[in-house]
Amino acid sequence: MMLTDLQMDDIVRLRKPHPCGNSDWVVVRLGADIGLKCLQCGRRILMPRRELARRLKTYVKRASEPPEEAK
């Protein structure tokens, strides 16, 4: 699965739960490493893009699409 369409504020579900018991994370940083924040305990982690692609189960909620620019 490619992560080219990943956006800030997307909520993703990972295959393995966090020790706090939650599997849902919000995207807080984009780059070579993806920053994720646990929605239950607030812990922040950095995960390499390739590892996130392997661990990603599904998108829970997508961030809103950017508005179309008038031409």
C-alpha cells in the first residue's frame, strides 16, 4: 500500500494495538518519517513511511480534501 495520499489529520488504524489498548492514530507530521499521535493516551511516535505502509490496516477518517482553486 502506498502512502502518497496520506494527509495531515487523517485518522488511521494500525494492525497492532498500542500498549494503552488503542489502535487509532492521527497523522501529525509528514515527511520521510510519519508522526502519529495516539487518540487515547496522546503518545506521539515517529514511524518510517515504509514501516507505516506495512502496519496500516485502514483509514478510519480522511482529512477534508483541499479546496479546488479557481482558474
